Amino acid sequence: MRWLAGVFALCMALSGLVRAEVAEVYDFDTRAEEQRYQQLISELRCPKCQNQNIADSNAPISKDMRDEVYRMMQGGSSNDEIVGALVDRFGEFVQYKPPVDNRTILLWAFPAIATIGGFLIVVGVVWRARGRDEEPPLSSEDRARAEQILASNGDKTERP
């Protein structure tokens, strides 16, 4: 029975080390507002995690960003105003889909350029391969020389 009391004491001592995560609860007037909030936080990237949206990230900066989105929504800001404020504060990196402008045109055009370039390379390789399959005809001089070589090799192989 003493060991049971020891295990209980150990569990009580270690329970102070356990940290419970409290889920954020935001009050929305309508289901549409909640969906708008969920859409916004899923489209914004965590500056610390870099490849996670702020909806999925547990980083403190993501919590601050979620709080800011909620606060601005309650203040009547539009989606563009909310995203604009977060971009101004954290940089364009927080957007998964940066706007098309002079600085990002290559980013948006690169998939099309790469696809067209790859297609042209494949066409060039196939075209060259087809051209190599066709052998040019032998000239009469080359044909006579080949017949002479074959005739002289035939004489050598027939002798014991």
C-alpha cells in the first residue's frame, strides 16, 4: 500500500508539469461570419512556421494574427482591409497567393513558361530522334567500295 501512495505522490508532482492548451473561442453573430473568419485564417501564412497557415499553427505570432483578424472583423473591416493590414505588418510572405504585379509576374508566369519550355524540349528530342533513324543513301562510289570490302572478307573466311 505504501507503493500506491508513492505513485500517487509522483503523479501529483508531475501533474504540475502538464500544460493544457486552451482552445480559442470567438463569438460570431452568424455562421457566415464564422466561415469568413475560418477562410481568412486558412489563407494567411504563419511568419514563424513558414509553411503552415495561422489556423493550424500554435505559434504565438499566429495567435496574435488570429486575434487581429477577429478584432478587425468585429470592427467592420473587409477581407481586403484585413489582409492588407497583416501584409503591412508582416510582409507579403503571409499571403499564400500574392497579387499579380510587376514584382510577382515572373512568379505567376513561371509554371506556364516551364511547361511550354518542357514541351519544346520533348518535341526537339523526338524530332532529332526521328531524323537519325533515316540513313542517307550510299553513293555509287561508297556502294562499290563496300562490295569490294565484303568480297575480300568473303575470300578470307572461305579458306581453311
